[in-house]
Amino acid sequence: MLLEVDDLRKGFGSGRRRIEVLKGIDLQIEQGELVALMGPSGCGKSTLLNIIGGLLAGDSGSVQLNEFKYGTRNPAGNVKVRRHAVGWIFQDFHLVEHLSALDNVALALGLSGASDSESNERAADALTRVGLGDRLDHIPDQLSGGQRQRVAIARAVAGRRPLLLADEPTGNLDSRSGEGILELFHDLCHDTENPISILMVTHDPVLAAKADRMLLLNDGVTAASDIRSAWGDEIIDSISGDEGGEEE
Ligand SMILES: Nc1ncnc2c1ncn2[C@@H]1O[C@H](COP(=O)(O)OP(=O)(O)OP(=O)(O)O)[C@@H](O)[C@H]1O
Ligand SMILES: [Mg+2]
């Protein structure tokens, strides 16, 4: 098992203002799995990702990611987790504006200690892997939204971390680019030589349905879900454009 979260709890504030957000999260992700995490706004999806990513301490429970065991540890003690175990992809890409795609990816590798030539080589490999082998010298302004997100994904992949955390990675993309990103995630997770795992937050049920598995976070706990029981047949049919057979 790549990731195992056990009875993880987290609340914010104290006294009467205290809110319990995560109330005993149990979840497991295997190597090569693409998992979608859904749930209403404010239910704690980003909080959960932040704890798994070693950026925030839970109140109790544990996170085991490969050889790393943490969950309640102060984030200052999770440097190795952040450096070696998880990569991040955000809604708004977080690219450096005036740097080429290649330099954006190489910069991140250089910061984590790779030499210049190794950084350039690995950056070019990662960009090729996400389909941008012919865009190495383009700066973000010269790329589409979907291509920019691919640069951000290349940056995360180039770090060779086993788990990518993606918080609404398609939130700023049109639906076609969003589906392209999901296909890329699929390829990265199902790669026969070098599979990674991805835990992705999305509000889009159509994209969530393309993941290997879907988890619903609701009222502080996660439950396995299939798309139809989470959203109802009617909504799915209306989104996917199926003919309902009836007029309004
Ligand atoms: N640092 C913090 N201090 C106090 N409350 C917080 C803090 N971080 C998050 N919360 C609260 O915890 C709850 C969960 O927030 P979180 O950002 O994890 O939700 P989310 O599921 O990611 O929502 P969205 O879909 O809108 O991004 C919210 O009620 C939020 O106000
Ligand atoms: Mg969030």
C-alpha cells in the first residue's frame, strides 16, 4: 500500500468556535491508482490534502506514505515527505511567468539539489511525457491554459515522487482541456514502467467518473462512492447528455 490514512481527525479553533472538520478519515491508495475526492465546499478536502502533503498537522490519527509515518507531526518535521514523497498540482498552475516551460520544470529540480545538466535532462523528459516536447522554450504566456497545467504536472512528475496531490487541477480549464488533463493523469498512473498515484479533488462529476475510484468526503468521513449514487441518475444523465426519453 502506498498511502494509508488511519482515523485521522482535525478541527480548528477552540471553545464555542471550535469546528471539527475531519472526524476519523480512513483511506488507502495503492501505487498506480487515480482517486477522485469529492464533497461539498468547506467539507475539508483541502485540509485532508494538506495533512497528507505534510503541510499541516492533524489532531490525531496517522498517515503512512511509503516509509514515512506522520499525520500529527509538526509540518517542520516533514521536510523529507515534501521533498521526496509528494508533488502538488494546483488550480492556478503556479508557474514562473518569464521562464520557459523547460526552465520552470528545471528550476524546481535545481532547488531540490539536482545539477544543471541533470535538471535540464529530467525536465525535458517530463515535458515530453506530458506531451509538450515541442514547447520547451515557450513561456507561460505563449501556452494555453491546458498546456500551462501540463507544465505544472511535468514539474510535479519530474520530482519522481510517488504521490501527486491535485487540488482542483482542472478548476481553471474549459471542459475539453480538463478532460485532456484527466487522460494524462490516467496515463501517468497506468504507466507500466513508472506508475504514480494521484489523489485529485474535483467538483466535476464527469471528470471524477474517469478516475479509477471515487471517494466522497461528507460530514467529516470518507466513503467509497460510485458516481450515480453520489449524484443521482438524473443529474448524471443531464450532464452526460443522455436522452432521458422524456420532454420537460
Ligand atoms: N487554518 C484554518 N483555520 C480555521 N478554519 C479553517 C482553516 N482551514 C480550514 N478551515 C475550515 O475548515 C473547513 C474545511 O476547509 P477546506 O478548505 O478543507 O474545505 P474544502 O473542502 O477544500 O472546500 P472547497 O471545496 O471550497 O475548496 C472550512 O469550514 C474552513 O473554514
Ligand atoms: Mg479546497
